[in-house]
Amino acid sequence: MSEAKVMIDLQHVSKWYKDFQVLTDCTTQIRQGEVVVVCGPSGSGKSTLIKTVNGLEPIQQGNILVDGIKINDPKTNLNKLRSRVGMVFQHFELFPHLSITENLSIAQIKVLGRSEAEAKQKGLAYLDRVGLSAQANKYPAQLSGGQQQRVAIARALSMDPIAMLFDEPTSALDPEMITEVLDVMVGLAKEGMTMMCVTHEMGFARQVANRVIFMDQGKIVEDCTKDDFFNTPRGERAQQFLNKILH
Amino acid sequence: MEWFTAFFQDLQLSAPALWHGFSITLKVLCFATVGGVLIGTLLALMRLSSIRVLNWIAKGYVNLFRSIPLLLVLMWFYFAVPFIYTGVTGNYLTMDTALVSSIVAFMLFEAAYFSEIVRAGIQSIPKGQTDAASALGMNYSQSMRLIVLPQAFRKMTPLLLQQTIILFQDSTMVYAIGLLDFFRTNYVRGDLMSLLTQYILFAGLVYFTVSMIATYIVKKLQQRLTV
Amino acid sequence: MNYSWNWGVLLQPTGIGDSTYLNWIMTGIGWLAVIAIVAWSIAMLLGSLLGIMRTLPSPTARAIGTTYVTIFRNIPLLIQLFIWFYVVPDFLPDSIHNWWINDLGANTTALISASIGLGLFTAARVCEQVRTGIEAIPPGQVNAGYAMGFSTAQLYRYVILPQSFRMILPPLSSELTNCVKNTSVASLVGVAEIISQMKTISEYTQNTIEIYTYVTLIFILINVCLIGLMNFLEKRFQVPGLIAGAK
């Protein structure tokens, strides 16, 4: 496993909002096929961290490399890079004015240059994969939260990404819909997708994560294997967090 | 430059007339605002009342005045005010027809717009307030006067003032009926002295400056009220 | 009251050629339509462009938009039309100036000035509506668009503008109504539109009440048609499920 290619490489990443430092010297690597869960109390900077990976949040210090390409280099074609990394948001963010099929195909056509037929076929295949073929012609507002999030995952997968970023994908869902989304994510992990997930769902972490990163106040405090994290966490903060979350 | 100096020299001579014109504009503005808000409030109350007939009248009024151009309203009243006056009293109107009819026209026209602002303001006051007033034994008139309207007007003041600024700009329309407001005075003087271009630009500059200052003040007021 | 009523005034011949007063009114409506269409086209094109400019990251683009709106919203419409009709021609280069004065009829010069003036005035208002519509799009949508690799231009074209234009249809349609009503101001620079005709006819026939009433009814009718048009457009572009009762 440790010989696999480094997909996401964060090197001493620091970020400030005006005078307030939100990320301090964050360093970690995610290799191909790894599933890394990022957790921590609110305000710890975990959502900010994941958004720096595809450049949605700029950084002031440090380097970020995705598949060897520097994100923070002005010469990098950021749009092209983003099209190769999939992202799933807390509030789904499907495009409400487009049908499900159109949501799935629009970026394939406009960014990747695929033909309409090819894009539609691929999109519908992934839609079937997440169990929602019947909704192909509906609009986002007609779907439940869990359904919308599954479509969002299918939309990201349709771009054939090299890695998937999940920013609290289940936090905005009613409890009974969380399972359907987690099931899709577990399936993805088992197929070997490189995943970085910000989440509170420790059950998911225990099931498929390789590593767990614990953040507190903008710093990476713990970065260890799943077993180490759950059984012998080193820091006191991590222990407190685990106690609260696992009860 | 000849273009400027000729204008400035004439400006010194025409200044008294221009001031008079400005005072006419202000007169129209003040009467129209005060009258417009009063009638507008009445219309808003009618619109919100439970008596159907009052609803219809208010709705019809607002829709009518919002469908037709201000210019048409001004021309109607320029004709109608002396006509009705003569019909009713048998005498001819001795006051300045243009001024009186403008004021009446603006009051009634702006009332339609003010009423929508007032209505939104009243509707934004939570029902709990009227319930509390009723529980204390107040009747409709008391709860409106003492509880609802004071709160509503506080909220609406910036919007009402913005509408007044719009009114200030719309007041230039009295040109059509020959009232010598600030703009028309500028036009007439400019036309007379072959300095039309300069006077039109000057008038534009004045309206621009006053509007900008007024908008700035209203913005500051809005900031203070939202804290 | 010694007023002789004559509700059939429109059907009376004018004594000039074969026309009745009704023909004159129809001519007036025709010119009203011409000004409204030209002005509204200018307003939509320029206003949308300016509205978008006011939301772009570039400070120059924003400054241009803000300056335009500040100027064109703080000078009364009447003065703007007068500037276009009386002032601007004086500053045209000589050859164009001569053509303007000599070759174009009085109605045509007034028509051009009024259409341009009204168009630029209304553009400032459309700009503000478009800007508000764009700013109302949740940032999550922007993030989702960028995350898929859309460039800024693509983001506006496929995600932001389709949503914001639907959102601003009601206030835009009220701007259209205002634009149509404002064509009446063109009568004060000499265009032979409906208000001009109304003045002329009432001077000729002294049947002021009747003719004023007819013109009022015409405006009410125009308004009803515009409201109908707006409802039609809203239904046509509705996103299923997004607005209550749209299913």
C-alpha cells in the first residue's frame, strides 16, 4: 500500500482569513486507493482544509499537489484539474434549473468535451449505480435529500475522477437517509477510489477508512491508522472528541 | 472658455428665478410626500381591512395609478381640477392652476406607491402584537394608532424616503403642464438666452447632486436603524 | 357645466386626408411600441452586461458598472432625454451633425434620442435587478460549479444566469411596464406618440374628457397584456418542483 502513488500532497499548508489563521502548517499525504477521514470539532478547519485541495479556498503558505500538479501555481490550469477531482458538498448543490440527467451530463459535455450521447450514457450508468435510474427526468427539487446527495455523488463520478472529496456529505440529511448515502460511499471505497472525507460518521470511518486525521483549531493533531486512532489515541483533545462523538 | 463664462454670467442674473423654481419643486415635493403618505396609509388600511368593498376600492385605486404614466395623470388633473372647481363652485379658479393640479396629481399618484410600502410595513408586524393589544382591551383604532403603525413606520422610513427621492426626480414632469419648477425655469432661461445646453446640463448636475446626497443620508439612516 | 359630450370622437374624420382620430391614436400607439421595443432591447443587453460586471471579481469591471448606475439613476429621466435631444447633437462631429439637423425629420431625431435615452435609463435599473439576482445565488452553487471544472464564463452561462434570470422575472416585468409607461415622456421632446396625439386631438376637438379616458383605457389594456405576458413567461420557464404548485 505504501508504494502506491501519492494523489493528494499537502505540504505545510497555512491559511489566513484577514488576520485570523484558520489553517496552521498542515502536512499530510493521501495515496491512491486510500480512504482518509478528517474529523474534529466545529471550527477546527476541516471543511476549509478539504476546500483547499481543489483550490476553492486559496492558501497563503505551503504547497498542495494533486497527482503531482501544484494547485497553488498560477500557471496550473485549475479548471482542468478540478474536473479530474470529484467533490460532494454538504448541501448537495445540484443545479436546480436542470433535470437530473442534465445535471449529470453538463460538465462532461462543457468541461471534458464529451459528446451529448456519451455524457448521457455515462451519467445514467452512474445514476443506476446509485440506485436512482427512475429519477432521470425529474428535477432536484422533486427529490429527497438523500436522493439528491446520491445524484451528487453520481454527478461527480461521471467525470471519472482520480480522487473524491467529501465535505460533510451526510450532515444535512435526516437520520433515515444517512444510510443510503453512506452505503454508496462504502461501495466506492471498496472499489479502490481515493477518498478524503470530512465527516462525523465514525461508523463509516471504522468500516472503510485506512487513516483518520483529527484536526483542532486549524492544526492536524492526529494522523494515524484507523485502528490506532480508535483504540489508542495519543492526544487528549482527540480522546475528548472521541468520547463525545461515540456516545 | 466662452461657453462657460457666458453661462456663469447669466447664472448670476437668473439666480433669483432659479431659486424660485427650486422652491416650487420643494413645495410640490413636500405636499406630495405628506399627502401621499397619509392617503397611502389610508389605502393600506383599506387594503388590509376585512370589509371586502374597501379591499376592492383600494386594490382598484392602486392598480389604476400603477398602470398609467405619471404624465397622463398630470394632464388629467391639469384639466380636471379647474373643470371640477368651476362645475362645483361656478367660479373660475384663481390660484395657479398648474401648481394646484400638480400637487393634487402627485399626492394621489404617489399615494398608490406609498400604500404598497405602508402595507408591507404593517404586515411585517407580528400578529402577536395585535393580539397583545386586544388582550389589553384596545379597539382596532387604538391598536393601530398606538401599537402597530408606530412600529411599522419605524421600519418603513428608509423605503418611504427612497420613494421621496424618486418623487423628487419625477417632479420634473410638471414641465408638461407649464409649471415653472426648477427644471422648467432652467429650460426657459436657457432657451431664452441661447444657453440651452449649459442650463440643461446645469439642471442635470443639480438634480444629480441632490439625489446623491439624499441617497447617502438615507443609507446612513438605514444602517443606524438596522442595528 | 357646459360641456358637450361626444364619445364617438375617435371615429370622427380629422379633416386632414382621409384619417379619423382613431388613425392618429393608432399612429401614436405605433410610435410608443417602437420606442418601447428599442429602449427595452438596449436596456436588457446593456443592463445584463452591467449587472454581470458588477458581480465580477475584477475591480475595474465593478467600478464601471457602479459609476454607470450612479449617473443614470440620479438624473431625472426627463433631463436625460433632453440631454440626448438638445445637448448631444451639438457635440457630434460636423458631418454627422449636419446630417442630423438637415436630413432627418424632426420626429425621427426625437425618436432616436428618446429611444437611446430611455434605453440607457432603463439599463441602469435592469442592471440592479440582474445584480441582485446574481448575488442571491447561494455560494454553494458557485463552489459546486467550480469544483466540476467550470471556468468563470461557463459558471455564469450554465449555473448562475439561468437561475438568476428566472428569479428576477417578476421585478424585471415590472421594469418593462415602467419602460412602456416612460415612453410617454418622449412626447415632451416631440415624438408623435400616444400622449402627443392625445394633446393634439383634445386641442382640435375640445372633447378632452373622452379622449383622455380612451387613452387611459389603452394604457390599462397595455398593462393587462404585459401582466399576461409575464405570467406566460413565468410558467414557461418554471423549474418543476421549485415553486409551490409547479408540479
